Amino acid sequence: MKVSKIKFLVASGLMTVLCTLLNHSALAQASAANPIIIKFSHVVASDTPKGKAAERFKELAEKATKGRVKIEIYPNSALYKDKEELEALQMGGVQMLAPSLAKFAPLGVKEFEVFDLPFIFPNRDVLHRVTEGPIGTSLLAKLEAKGVTGLAFWDNGFKVMSSNVPMHLPTDLRGKKMRIQASKVLDAQMRALGANPQVLAFSEVYQALQTGVVDGTENPPSNLYTQKMFEVQKHVTLSNHGYLGYAVVVNKKFWDGLPADIRLALTAAMKSATQYANAIAQVENDNALDAIKKSGKTTIYTPTPQERAEWMKVLQPVRVEMENRIGKELIKSVNAEARALGY
């Protein structure tokens, strides 16, 4: 081969490489100028565990993608109420949500109501064996058929009971109108306590408590505090009878259509945000409970071991009642995780 031809090929090769680099640079600049927008809607306040985790994800995701993705967060039901948000996600009106786990049964995935069963998780260690293990992975996979991709489980905390009467025993809730999420399990739970369950959107609870539309509710302390529900509830019982957590989900079509490198960066950001979310949840709830105590507006009651045993006894039949709905084998699998840790 002639020297002149070799020089031409080398020069041509260098020019091709240079053009490729310039094109990539131009594409990167265009992407930064016109970033992919992800609308992240949720129904709680920004200073809750979920609200803070969403902000952390935004920070990490935008940094990891070098501005090619912009996360727009809409807290406090600013875009959609909790009854509306999953439909909005499926329709593409929003790209990302973190609904409470009770929201997925109305979507057609009843297995998620295992998280609503009373006293099924003795503590967070057992809970995390479920959410971070094969059970959690299989539950998230069930959402794919609904056009939803599950990314992570985020903690809030264990729920307490609130009302305007002291609640030492389950009989103290007899006849009371208690707000719940739309969940067959939570409905059965309140009926087992002799209460009248009332389904209300989260954004409507404070006013319903204030006006007497409902007598009480169940929530982790962080929600009671940040939504100011404690101001219109005279009594809180530290029943810790159930768990409230979230699944971070995205519109499947949107997620699958993202460039592979963007999806990889967002997945890594979500992993870090999840570690943060689950690390702060207990601290946030402890701080909220301290703030409620210091307010002097609400009396905090801790059940005695005998009283707690009575709450557990009354609510135990709910698990059996819900076996056909949720799946007997799934409930057994969760119980096996508890036994593996000695509970």
C-alpha cells in the first residue's frame, strides 16, 4: 500500500473519531439544555421520610445524569390525590410515584395487602428481610403486567391509633368512625375492633378529624405530626399494630424507553435514596412523637404487655380471614422470615 494512501486512511480515521466526539458532545449539550422531565408526585409533606427521600433522589439523579434528567417533585397531593395517582401514572400524566402499599390491591395486585395485616412484622428487621429479599422482588414484578415498574420499597413506620377518647383496649374503639385507606385488610381490621371504617383521601383527613366526620385514624407519628392531625386528636396509643410503607414506581413504557445509561444512573440513584429513606424513617418518627408530646395537645399512651396481647388477640383472626384474598403461601412465607430471626 502506498504511503500516501496510508496517510489518507489515518487522517480519515482521525477525522471520523473527531466528528464522533463532537457529535456526542453536541448531543450531551442538547440533552442538558432539554432534559428528560420526570414528574414525581406524592401525597405527604416534604418534611416526612418519603418527602425527604424524594428530594434526595432528585439530588442524586440529577447529579448522576449530569443534568440530562430533571426531577420535578409535587408533594402534598399538589398534582393528584392518593385515589387518583396510580391511574395518572398508567396514563402517563406523571412518571413516578411512591404510593402506600395498600394502593396496589385496587390496581389488581392484592398480594400487596400482606403489608396491611396487623402485627405481621414484629420489627423492622423482619420487614426488611421481606422488602429487600425474594418476596419483595416477586411482589414488585407483579406490577409489570399493569404497566408499572417497581423500583424500591421505602419505609415510613409502624402505625399508632389516634382519636378523641383514651384507647387502652380494643373495646375503646367500639362504634368509632376510623379513617382508613382503601384496603380490604384495613376494613376488616377496624371491624374486628368494633369500629366503623371510613375510606378517605389522605389530603382530606385533617378536616374530617377537625369537623368530626371521622373520630380517629391510624398513622405513623410522622404523618400525624406533619399533617397536624395531632392538633385535632386528644389521644394517641402506641399500638404499633401495622406498617405503613411505600413502593417507588414508574410508568413502565416511559422507563423502558429511557436510554440505557440514563436508566442505569437512575437505578443507582434510587438505590442510594432508598438506603437514605430507610435509615431516617425511624428517627423521623421518633422526633415527630417527641414533638407531639411537647405540644401538650395530645396524650400519648403506651399499652401494657397485657393490653398489647389483647390487641393482638382481637386482630389475629384478620390474618386467617384474608388468606384467600392475599394468598396463604405468601403469608406463610412472611411468617417464615420472622421465624428465621427468632420471632
